[in-house]
Amino acid sequence: MATASQVTTLIRSFKENDREKFITTAIQLAAHEAQLGHSAVAQEIRQLIDAIKLQPSPAKLLHFKKTDNTIIGELTIVSRPSARLTDLTLSEPLNERIKKILQEYRQRAKLLAHGLNPRRKALLAGPPGTGKTMTARVLAGELNLPLYTVLMDKLVTKYMGETSAKLRQIFSCMPEQKGIYLFDEFDAIGGDRTRDNDVGEMRRVLNAFLQLLEEDGSESLIIAATNEANILDSALFRRFDDVLRYENPDEDSIRELLRNKLGSFGQPFQTGDILIESALGLSHAEIAQACSDAIKDAVLHDMSAAPVEYVTTSLSARKAKYLQVGQ
């Protein structure tokens, strides 16, 4: 049976006389019915679509439609990450929730057969450097899908209605250009609509995003990432299948991160309390960079492993940056 979003999209495309969108949605509907085992219904829909394609389309004055590839090229950076779950160093509960997203997506046909939708829309919130972007890269790598990172500076413009129109273009690509769509720095468009300093145009942009998110019935994954979850509009949290909260690593995560990063160079690395204490308060990215700095120093001094004092010095240098800013 058709999903509510597919029916809504089908009706809207008919109302707006958008022939291409109508046909695309109908094709998705046929595929959905086929997945549910309704082969006769799927075949009938495909035959009707073929008949529609043979009919001459009504003329439209000055209608120049960009291709999906053009839209993707203008508004996103496309990459093919090879990252895997083992590249993430997160808390066990957070790791399990990411595994759940992967499991449901890989077995989505089984869920759809029972009228259930797999997790496809996730909001990642937390301080910089805690693994939000890396999570999107891991999802793309594990599922062998391209990662489309939306360029916020290209998306958000000062002209009324243009940002919402660009959002619609991105969402229109999702059914055909299947992948991971990452809206990084999402607070640029997801800010609370009740804030005093908010402008009407950005409220309209957020309303458009909420509507598009609700209606999306593609097989793409939509990932929004923000460092400022506290300023997001409350309606967003209900629209996402998952809200994942990221924090700076705890002692166990630090120990694993140091062991993985430093153990990749030379001999296995043993972490002690001094190193753990030196790393507490830093993000995953900062600890990883400190390890890289220590390894580089070891290489330049012709050493086969990074000494503890090199790592401690690099971690302390990272912390010193924040002390200087606070003074």
C-alpha cells in the first residue's frame, strides 16, 4: 500500500502540473508495491506510466529544468568515503544506535513488507570534533553510498524564496541520486522560529524543510548535524527518526582512541593514567590530531614509536589553546 508521503507527493505534482515529478513518484510507488510482493499492482502502475509517457506533454513557457547532476554539482560536494564502523570511537550506546540505522537500512525490504519504515533521518548534535561528520562518512562507507555534503553558503541566500527553492531541488534529487545527504551546520536553517531576532524568510525556509522532510519517501539517508542543538526549533526533533547526542570522549573512549591512533605506528601502544588525564576535555578530533603530531615528531627523530612524553606534550599544547582564549 502506498505511503502517505507518496500519495501526497503524487497529488501535489498533479496539482502543480509537474509531469516529471508525477511520473517519478509513480515509478517509486510501483517499486514500493513490488517490494511488498504486490506484483500485479506494480505491473499495472508501470503500464499506466508507459501510457502516460506516450502522451504529448503540455507546453510550458520558459520552462528550463536543470538535471539532477547539475543541481547536485551546484549545491553539494560529492564524495565516496571508505570509512567503517571501526574508524569511529564513540560510547557504546551511541555506537549501537548507529548500528541500528545500518541494520534497518540494509533490511528495509523486510520492514517495508510489514508496513514499517526504516530509520533514514537522523539529527546529530554535539560539540565540534566529536564525530558527527565522521558518522555520516561511516554510514556512506558501510552502505556503499555516495556522500552529498550540502554547501550551506550556496544554499542560503538573501533573496526571498530562493533558499526554499534550492532546498526543494536537493530533495527532488534524493529519489534518483540515492545517497547520504549531510546538512552540516544545520542551525543555519533550523533555528527556533520563536526567536526574537528571527526573520520571516528563515521561518519560511524552516517550514519548507519540515514539509520536505515529512514528505520524503526516497531511499536516501538524510543527516543533519549541528553544534548548537539548543537553538534548534522544537518541531525538528519530532521529524527525525533518531536524535544522536555527541560528547567529548570519556576515559574508556580516550584509551581506545589513543591505542588505535598510536598503535598504527610502530609497536602496540600502552596508555597510562597520565595520558588519559592529559586528554580529558579534548574532542575526538583534537586527540587524533595530537597523536598525529606526536607520530610526526617521532618520525623526524628517527624513532620507531612515539614516546609518551611526545604524546603528552602534544595533548597539553591542544589544551593550552583554550586556556589562552579564556584569559
